[in-house]
Amino acid sequence: MLIEPPDLPLPGHGATAERFRSLTALGRADLVACRIAEGHADAVAIRAELGDAGQSGGRWGVWAEVPSSVRAERGPEGWRLSGDRPWCPGAAWCTDALVTAVAEDGIRLFAVRNEGPFVQPLDGTWPAIGMAGSDSRTVRFTGAPARPVGGPGEYAGRPGFWHAGIGVAACWFGGALGVADTLLAAARRKGLNPHALAHLGAVDVALGAAGAVLADAAARIDADPEADARRLALRVRSTVEAAATEVIDRVGRALGAGPLCQDPGHAQRVTDLTVYLRQSRAETDLEQLGRALSVEDPRW
């Protein structure tokens, strides 16, 4: 996997819109490469926010889950991690990763070198078709030396946790643009029937709404980087997910099975985006958003 680690502006430093636009452009071109690049960019931001002064360089991933299936123990020679962590994008590409683990004082984040014999991606654990190239295999940690990054609970407790979630939505938006490009090209290449043109109009409306909420989110993050961005992230992610799902559906209804069966690039984009969107927690996120709105000012 030949992906150059991206150099993107940090979120909340005045150029968050540029960060999101860059992720969107990557997603429009190649969702797999975008997924890996987003993980590296997120790791860079996390390390900056938590004051990690460890080694520079490398290709980073964020293999974090809360709660975590990985355990951390501190011994005479420092921290060691053990356990299997599923869903690790760039399992072979990453030279280093940020990994959450359960320690005696809570869930901590650790920097780990992705090298044997202590860290091993497990063959056969990513039999995917969509996003297959992301190589999101399960990784096994066996007494892996680790360096703590931040303190207990700090990874998920910082505003940047939600900024990263919005960054993922920017990737989804790029994927949706890539799918929509097929319909737009068909409209310009040949006359579409009125129903297909109506689908193209609806796609424009959906993408316009998604782009607007991403731009608004970037402005809000830069205006107040320390604000709790949880509700903002839930709203943006749900908006972009709905738009991307509508794009997939309308492009298919407008053009039929032809592009899915005869255009390998389009078929792969649709398959990749369908899988990537399932990183959303769907109705669970909507329920959390509704619960928050029941006790807070929505500021509509």
C-alpha cells in the first residue's frame, strides 16, 4: 500500500475548513487511501493535543476503541499491552499506532511500534470486499512495549475526539461526491430522461446540505476549539451519512445496473462507501442527539 502520509492543518487552529476539504478531496479520489490518510492525520492531531513528544515521522494509525479489548500492565520495564484489537486500518502499512487499552486506573491511550514479535496483524481477519484495501485486520498484542499518551480518559474526553469524528464525515462526503460524479458525467455525455435528471437535482440538494454543515462545523471549531463538540459531531455525521446514502440510492435508480456491472471504478466506489458509512452508529447516534436536545437549547 503506497500512501504518502498527509500533512494537514491541525483542527481548531484556524484552518479546519482546509483540513476537511483535503480529506474530502482524498475521499473523492480514493476512499481507501483517504481512510488510511485520515487515521494518520488524526494520530498527528491527537499527539499534539495530548502533548506527546515521542518520536517524529512514521506512518501512524489510530486503533482505538472505548471500551477496549486490549489490556495494559505496568512493570519494571514500563507499560506492556496484550490482547486482540479488531478493525485496525493499515495493519501492515502503519509503522506506529495509537492504541487504547484498559489499565488499572482506567482506559489509557498508548503509542506502540507496529513490529513483531510483539505486534502481529492476523491473517484471515479482514475478508472484506468493500474497503478491502484498507487492510483493517485484527492485530494481536503480546506484551507489546508501549508509551502512554496523555492520562486516563483523556483520549475520549477531549474536544478533539469529536473533531476527528467530523473529519471522518468529510471523508464520507468525498466518497459521495465520487459516486455522484458518475451521474453527472452521464448527464453531460448523453441526454438523461426526466426522472434521472430529477435524481441529479436531488443529489445536488443532498450534497449541498452536507457540504454546508461541514463548512459550518469547521468555522465553529476554529471559533471555539475547546467547546464540547459532541452534539455538533453527531449532527454533522448524521447529515453527511444521510446525504451519502441518498446519493448511492439515487445514482443507482437514475442509471440502473449498468455502471455497477460495467464500470469497475464506480462499482468499487459504491461498495467502499457503503462499508465506510457503517462506521456510523446510525440510530444510536440519532438517539443520543435527541436525548441531548430534550434537555439543551438546540440553537436552530
